[in-house]
Amino acid sequence: MTSLRDGTDDDLAAACGIAGATLDLDPEDADRIPRLLWPEDDGTRRIRLVAVDDDGVVGVLLGSLQGADAFLDLVAVRPAAQGRGIAGSLLTEWERRAAAAGAMRSLAGENLRTYAWPGVDVRYTPALALLLRRGYVRTQIVYNMDLPLTGWSARATDGAARLAAAGILVRRGRREDGTALRAHAERLWSEVWVRETAVALRREPAPIFLALRDDRVVGFAAHGIHRPSLYGPIATDPAEQGNGIGAVLSALCLDDMAARGVRTAQIGWVAEAAIPFYSRTAGARLGRCFWMMAKPLTAQEERG
């Protein structure tokens, strides 16, 4: 007999074990994904559900509520317990709770705060099929781009020297850069990038590199904000574009990722317009394909 209950911090280790055993497309950090999605996040309310039988925790669902949107961030069932309808039961309870909290739709993907994937990897076919059966529809198709780093050699030195000769300093970000970086990001970019670049600066060593002209930030590139293999965000002040800043910052980030042992850099959630840039400057290729999916929530889910 399987029952559902709220997950507690004591269940986190079991959730990590389930993820490690099931997320075969994410071998480098599958068992760490629940740790990414478990903590509370400013501006969201976490929902953590676990399925339990005589063998202990056999399934986990993690989601986050953000106003009218409910983001389904992870659902996984231990291999030995699959085929018993556990994932469907977790999904039903998730939708009921989300609707009761005032959410108008459940989304698999599109979470701009803390996320492991931009959507559902199409090769996680059972998960995709479950969502389709339950009334979710595809809203967008997005991609990651991959860049193998095995045998990578540092590429940023010459470019950094060229920029220095033009009055542009490129270096690793420091905590004291927070005010200048925030001013740059707030002036030109999204609130998401304001938050992500601030997170990067608080880490040691900071996984973010800056381009500065006269102590003013004119570009940045970061990595590892959500997962170690994820590269980005990267941006250059439009007034400075054409100077090769983005290519140098990209090389610095990739050099740093390779030095940290990342074997394949994943450029996440790539907009179609950015594909030529990453192909040209880094030699990246299209990799994982994700469906973003959505389902309206109704009073029926709220009643359960």
C-alpha cells in the first residue's frame, strides 16, 4: 500500500537516491538535483510530496508556486516501484494543492527562478507521456547546446590582452563588484539575470567574469548558477557589441568550467537567435531538446 505525504528534510537523502537511480540523462549530477530544488526560494512557495510504502520513500514530486503559476519541477519514482501509478498519484495531489493555493495553471518548464531543466527532455518519454495523458499541452520547444570540454585548452589569454589594449579589463567577478554589476543588469537586462548574477558573485570563487571600461561593467558571463554543467547567462552592453567582448568572456567561463572538471558544458535554454553566436564563438552544437508544457487548473483539481 502506497501513501502520500509532505516531504520533510529527513526525506531529502531518499529523494536524492531516487533521482540518481532514475534520471539517466543527467548522470553527472542526477543525485544532487533534489538538493537544488528542495530549499525555499524568495518569491515562491515550495511543495514537496513523497510517496511511501513498506520499503520507505519510493517517489518524490517537487514543485514551486509563484502567484497564478504552479511549476512542476521534478517527479521521479524508484525503478522497482514504477508501473504502479505512483507518479500519477503524485501529479494528482500536486494539481489539487496548487489549485487550492490559487494557481491557475500547472507548468512543466518555464520556471525562471530555481530550475533543473527548462522543460521536459523529450527522451524522458514516460514522463512526457504521463503529462500528455493528463491534459498537458506543449507550449514551446527549447534547446540546450553542448560543448565538450574534455581536453579543453585555455583560450582566453590572447583575447583578454587585445581588449586590455582597447581599454577594457576582463577578470573574475568579486563581491565588491555587486553594485556596479547590479546597475548594469538592471539597466539593460531582465530581473532574472539581476538575480542570477548576484548569486554568482556571492560564491567563492565566483563563477562569473566581467568586462569593465573605466570601472563600469559592460559585459558579463557566468556559469554553474543552477547546475555545475550549465553555462550562462552571458551579455554585453549593446554599445560595446562588435568589440569581441562576448567571445572573450565566453572563453574565460569555459576555461573555468573545464578547470572545475565539467566534461560537457550545457548552454541552457538557448533562444533561436543566439544559436549562431554560440556556434561561432564556442563551437557549440545543439543538444538536448525540451518541451515546455502547461495545463489549466480548475475547481475540480482543488476539490480533488
